Amino acid sequence: MPELPEVEVTRQSFADRIVSAEVVDVVLGKPLRWPLGVDGDELRGCRVGAVIRRGKYLWVPLIAASGHRSGGLLIHLGMSGSLSFEGRAGAPGKHDHFDLVTTRGTLRLHDPRRFGAVVWGASMHEGMPGKLLSDLGREPFGDPELTPEWMRKQFKGRSVSIKQALLAGDVVVGAGNIYACEALFRAGIDPRLAAGRVSGPRCERLLREVRAVLSEAVALGGSSLKDFKDAQGNQGHFQLSTQVYGREGEPCRVCGSLIRRIVQGQRATYYCPICQKR
């Protein structure tokens, strides 16, 4: 599943090229998770604004020309979706379910499993976009209120494991399965530790490592475990540098102990039994 680094890498791969383009057409394929929520004809003539990311969503602002509707499109890649942006896109294929055709190229959502979504809203805070974004935690970058003290306060009293608390995304967004495993290893925290028992100093280390892991993943183009590619068709390489994820039975690169794998909340967790403490 594309996580925050993959979504941010996708955004960076097309945002500069599509900004200020004029919408020429909207082409819909098979239904996605939710309906678009607007007649595509109403979006013709709109100008594309600066694309931003919120969690694992992309917001594509559309600035109306006279007689059209201003607002934007909220895009989610689902389980296996990807975006491409090409100057001359061919006819949509079997798994191409949304095209935003502009004067600078076509932004296309390819989604074999159709768990992705493209929904219209008058703003990010209204309609379906507002509903989808309302429960997201704080962004790992650029949010001055995301501090170790605040994070510890949010975890206080939670009996769920710290790994599952990170994956929930209601405290800080972006620490998907790979990245949560890696951040917990770097912070020296056992993934089974109850979130409410993570001390202040450990929260400080954890937040620092979550940010570091996500930054490195973005710099390496995200993780391409199966078929992730950015909007220019490039794969990510973070999976080649993981310390614990996907390394069950291999020696820890720090202490030499064998990496273990357990299942938490139906997700695989990898950790070092020596380097990570409860």
C-alpha cells in the first residue's frame, strides 16, 4: 500500500508540471470507492493550483474560470493505485479509472483493485474531502504543535502496542508498516510495548526517528515492494536499506542477533530482540 513517502514522491514527480494547466476534459472509467461528486463537464476551463499532500491524500486545487466551480480533487491511491502524468497519454487501459486531461498533460489514476478514490470538494475541509481528512493526526513535518510532549500526552492511557498506535495515524500520520518498524528499531523501542508506557525521552527519540525514516524514504523515492512507481514511472529504493523490515532470520546489523517477525493487528512486525527494549 502506498504510504506517506510514496504519496509525497508521487506529488513531487508531477506537481510542478501540472500547476497552472487548464482542464480540458475529465474521463471516468469503472467506479472507484466513492463517486466523483461533480459533473466532469463543470471542471473544464479550471486552472490547476499547487498540489499539496495531507497524510496519504493529494489535494489538487482547481481554480474556476467564469461560470465554473472552484474547489479541488482529493486523490487516494488505495491499495495498489498509482498516478501518471504524461504529455500525450494513450487511450485508457482496463485499470485506468480517472483521467484529468489538461493543456500540459493527462493526470491518470491506474488502480487494478479499485480501492483508490478521486472525490470533489469545494475545499479540503468540506464535503467528502473534509470527512476523509477530519480524523488524521498531525503531519510529521512542518507542524510546530507536533512535539514529543504532545505525542506522549496523546499516547497516555493507551494499552494498544506502540506499533499499532503509530499505524493508526490519529496521532502522527505517515508511519506506515515499513516505516513504523524502522523507526521503532532506530529508537530502540520494542514494538510490543504499550503506547501509554512510552516515556518522555523515548517519545523524543521516536518522533525524531519517525521524521528521519520518512525523510530518507522520500529521498530514496519511497519503497517499491511490488509495483509502486511515481508519476514519471520511477521505482523507489528505500526497501533496499531497511534495518529490520523484511529481514526475518537475518542478523541484526547492530548486534548480530537474528531479526524476528511477529503479527500485530494483522500486519507483519519485524524487530531486534536485543536492540529494542520494552
